[in-house]
Amino acid sequence: MATALFDGDGLRDFVAAGEGSPPPVFVGRTEAIADIEATARRAWKPGPTSYGEPKATRILHGAPGAGKSSILAEMEFRSLRAAAPGSPRVLVLSSERLTRDLPSALAAVSAAGGMNRDEWSKRAGRILHRISAVGVFGLSLELERSGAKPPDNLFELAKAMPATTWSAPLIVAIDEAQRLPPGDRTLAASFVQTIHDSTSGLPLTLVLAGLGDTPVRAQEMGLTRGLKLYEVGRLSVEETDQLMRGFCRRFGLRADGSEPFLAELAAGAEGWPRHLHFALQALGEEALAADGDLGRVSWSAAAKRAAESRLRYYRAQQSQEMKDAAPLIAIALGKMGEHSSRFKLKRLLAKLAAEAPDASLPAGMTVDSFYDHLTHRGALQEREDASVHCPIPSFRSFLIEEGKKALGFDPLSARPPESKDPDDSPSPF
């Protein structure tokens, strides 16, 4: 039966927010967050005139839907609630803002660094007041409205506001970092290099969050040493269980007796954060229809709704280029080994495109550009050991099935069915 603490309004807000809402409960990722916060604390050196921790950039990288933005939102939320003197503050900037409007980004850094604890707490209080079941609002716009005059660069900021005047270290986190412009001579590159090398003497720590090629983009921008990578992927079975139970507690849904149904609903998500979010949205809709009573929830309807959301997501991730090259993708995914490297997979794509009549590259794309495209769409992910895989098993299955549909037969079978049309050329795949 429903509990007296059932938060119907909060659950309704969460469901209405849809796919783009941050998770109402945050679990896992403890190692990465703890390391980033510890790094920021090392950059805080009260007394000396030069602060910072050189070569200490952290990179959170993973396929779309892995929860990278949620990690940044959680870090920001924790920084707002931290009361201890010198606790790291977190400022999340978009790659687009940093690229197109560097002065506003510098203004946000200046404002965040120049506030004393009382000012920060007051501003944090206003922002925390706007937090609802759908997550946390970013600080950068709020700080830009503070009226702080932006410096021209971080060196000018250090002259106007020396590190000795700061009251806390600052973590500068850049979301969608794979969209930063390539090259080490841009204004954005100068900004990240200054933080990475700690040449301004300010207590700043850099975090880049983006897709699987973010480490490559960081190196292109001149960050060649001292990068620590965290691959953001699926949650463990234990973390998934924590998420499902935490969701029930958050909205006052009594989970007693419903644990097997919660586990079965979550199983379809394979631990993938975005798909778990679909499952929670589906459960939320069914729980609202049952007035918060999980005993009256239609679990089969929730599972069906979650599966439909996953399929819609996969179709949205499948670009027109991927549709045009569906057979090539299917064959490549079927043939690539567990420890395929970037080089081996590119060589396989080139070989298939050259030799298999049914497996061609999309028009106007090279093997390199197509490989990057598949990475951006979540079909490929590079691990820390440099091996390449499709991070979501069900997405891999979906893409292979799409290849079968395009051809009318299984491209990984020994032989295609015999054609009844004499004009059809047999394929070796």
C-alpha cells in the first residue's frame, strides 16, 4: 500500500520532465568524484603565493547516456552544500560557452573565486532553493549576472585577484568537451592549458567531460601529460539496486515485496544510466496511476514502456549515415574481437568497404570520419586499455539487426540466400 509520505507532486514533476531530467537519485561514481575533490584540495595552498596542482586534469569520458553530465551536476550540488572552510567549489561551463563567449566564462570564474564564504552561501542558498526533483541548475549563468567584470585571461585575473584573496579552490568542469575546437592555438585551448599547467598560480582544477574521443581532443589542445581518465559506463548490479531502492525512498514508494519486480524492470537497462532513467520514468507513470501503491502497479506495462523508450532512443541515435551503412556496421560489429583496437577496427572497416559489395561507407565519409561518427553516436567506445567495443550490448544487437533488415539476410552467416533475380550479384557476406 502507499505510504503517507508519497510525494506525488515530486514524482509528477520528474515524469513530466522527461528524458532530459537529471536522475532524482545519484549512485556510484564515487572513485572519480573523490579523486577530483582531493585533487582540488591539493591545489589549495593557503600561505604560499602560488597555488594550483599542475598536470592534474581529470577526464570523464563515455558514450551518450552514460551519465557524465549527471556527475558534474552531483559535484556541483555537493559543493553548494559543503560547509567546511576551503571546500572545493564547482563551476560547470559548456564547451559552447567557452568557445563562443570566453569573457562570460572568465567572469564566472572571477565571481566564483572572489566570493567569501558568506557570499557563496547566500548565492548557493538561492540556487538550492530552485532545486526540485528534476535536479540541479548550473551556476555559471547565476555567476555571470553578478556584475563581475571579466578579465581578458586567467593571468589578468590572477593579477587583479591573487590566489591569496580566494577563499576556496575551484573546480572548472567543461561539459560536452568533445565539442571544443581542435588545435592548441585557440582561446579555449589557452584557457584549458593555463589551468592544466597551473601557470596562473590560481587554485584551479580542470575537469573535461565528454564522449569517447575527449582524451584525443584534450591532447590536440596541448594537454599531453598528466591526464587521468575515467571511463563512465554502466552501473554495477549493486549500484543499480541502490538506484531503484533510492528512487522508491525519494518519492515515498514502499518497495517491500516489490524487490523482484524492481530488479526485473532494471535488468532490461543492462546497467546503462540512460536506460535506467527510462525505467524509472516508466515506473513513475505507473506509480502515479496507482496513487503510489506499488502493489497495484502494472509491472508489465512499465517494462513495455521502458523497452519502447530504449528502442526510440536507439532509432534516434542511428543517424542517416548509419542507416546508409547499416550492413557495414553490422558486419564490423560481428567480426570485431573483444580486444579490437582503433587501428584494427579502422583496418576492418576499410577492408569491408573495399571488398564487400553490400558494405559501403556513407557517401562523402572516410574510414576516419566514419569511425569518429560512430563514437559520437555511442556505437563505439574506447577503453582505458585502448581496446574498442560497443558499450551497450542491446545497442550492438539493434545495429546488427538493422544490418540484417537492410540486406534481407544475416550478413554474418556463411552464405546469403540464393537470389531469385538474375541481376542480383551474390555477396560473400
